[in-house]
Amino acid sequence: MTHAHIADALKTPTLVRLSEGTVLARFESMKIYSALAAVRRLLQEGRIRPGQTLLDSSSGIYAHALALACHRHGMRCHIVASTTVDATTLAQLEILGATVEQVEPSENLKLDQELRVRRVRRILRERPDVHWMRQYHDDVHYLGYREVADLVAAEVAAEFPGRPLTVVGGVGSGASTGGLVERLRHHDPSVRLVGLQPFGSVTFGSERHHDPEAIIAGIGSSIPFDNVRHHLYDTVHWMDFTHAMAGAVALLREHAVFAGLSTGAAHLAASWEARRFPDRLHLVIGADTGHRYVERVFARHREAPDPAALKPVEIASPAELSMPWSTMAWNRAPWPARPNDRKEPTP
């Protein structure tokens, strides 16, 4: 099969059996689904016009996906990049035609995120012709994951007939795991969703905890995201950098799969969940490859603890959270409204 554009080839996942109870959905870059579908829909609705500049901030994966979508649809692309974006990604963005500006190095990811939001607001004031993609807030980013869900549903039904499914992946903007499971539950309402969070993220209430090495880009945030639909999640795992590294290194060592840090966290959580619920099939979301984590994670593989010796603390409330790994039955509850919640500002 030939593809009209490389983005169509890169977006499609490969399913890899890891154990009797776990299967990995390995993506080159999962957010390509989101970016392609969002740009296509916005063009169809007239919310953007051909050749217009599309803007967003990113820690790397979405930036590459948006640059590919713009390349395919003849749009311009401007990225406000996190300090965590690596040189390889930056070079690709520039060659694809995107303009990139990287914020100054920060003491932590919260400040990094705030600097990016501030810069996006300034650009929008100065350039009213630019369209802000708002990957964290515009639910148009859910659309692309319907295609992933239909693909997964068909393959799981064919290979594992009658086996109940649990999806395990990073929460991040909310669109990927949320969009995937919303669609899967149209086929089967019993599909469970296990979400991964780093300590320090406000999304599921761990902002009071500080992980000095937290670089688990893409699964947590210092700013509330409208695209996170808390009522979709059955269970939440909070994990520190060292545990996520243990999962990523183990995935490479045991299965020869070179994947990102969020995938490592999901792999570790899914392994624990599969031991508790052996009747279910656990689908691990491998959102990207491990290339941008070579120096910070894989070059330090000797420091990674043995995953077999790790287990979470089971808690009943976010108030009981403790590092380095906690888990809680969320039971599809909504997020309680708080008067001091701060949203990413909408111009």
C-alpha cells in the first residue's frame, strides 16, 4: 500500500504482544492522528484558511505532528517549544518549514509551561491572522483517535475474541486516551481506562508533590486542560521519573521496543494491573519512540531499578498521594470544581 504523504504511514500503530495479558500499541508518533484530523476539520468548517499560520506550544511530539499536518495541507506552522525539545526534533521542524522559538531554560516544567503560554498570548496579540490550535482545550483534537479506536477494536476482536479490554496510557492533554476510549466504549461500554500522571501535575491533584527529575513530557501539566475528561478514567497511577525509566528500560531490554518515557510508565502500570486482573487484556499506549530520551533515560539504564521489585501504594484519595508510585480507583468520577482553578487563557 502506498501513501499520499509520509504522515499517513507514520501515524499507524503496530500491535506487539508483550505477555499473555498485555499488548503494546506502538506508535512512531501518536499525535499525528490528532493533528491531521484537526487541521482537516478546521479547513472544512472554514475556521482556518489554506496557507494560514497555525500556532501552538509543545514539548515535542505534538509539534512534529502539527508540522507534518501543515506540510501535507499547505499550511504554515509556528511552534513555541519547551526547553525539553531536543535538537533532532528542532532540526526536523525547521526543515519541514515550521518556524520555532524555544523558551528560556527554566527551573521546572511548571515555569516552562507558563513561559510558553505567555509567549503564545503575545504572538496572538501581535499577529491576529494566526490560528491557535489549542491542543489542550479544543475538542477537535479528539476526532483523529476515532480511527485508532476502530483499528484497535477490529484487531483485538479478531485476536482476542470475548476478552475484556483495559487501555493504559498517559493522560496528557486528555485527547489521546480519552478520544480512544470514548470511541471504544461505543463498541463495548466495559472498556476500562487507566491513566498515567507524573507527580507535580494539577490534572489529577498531585501538584503539591515535587519530582526533581520530572521530564515525563506529555502526560501531565501545571495548567488545567479542558480536554481532560476526568469521568472517562477508571484508575489513575502517579509515577516518578525513576519508575517510568525502569519501565522504559525494561521494555527495551525484554521486548526490544525502544519507546518514550510515558510508554515506560504505562508498561510498568499495565504489568501491575495485568497481575491483578488476569482475565482482561491490557493495551499499553506507546505514544512515541525513545529517541528524545537517549541521554536522560537510556544512557543511564544501569541506574534503573528492577521492575519486578516495584509496586504502588494504593490510596483512596489524592490527599493520600505519596511518591514514588501511587494508584487510585478513580471510578469515572468528574473533577470537582475549584474556585482557584486556572485555565490556560483564551484570547
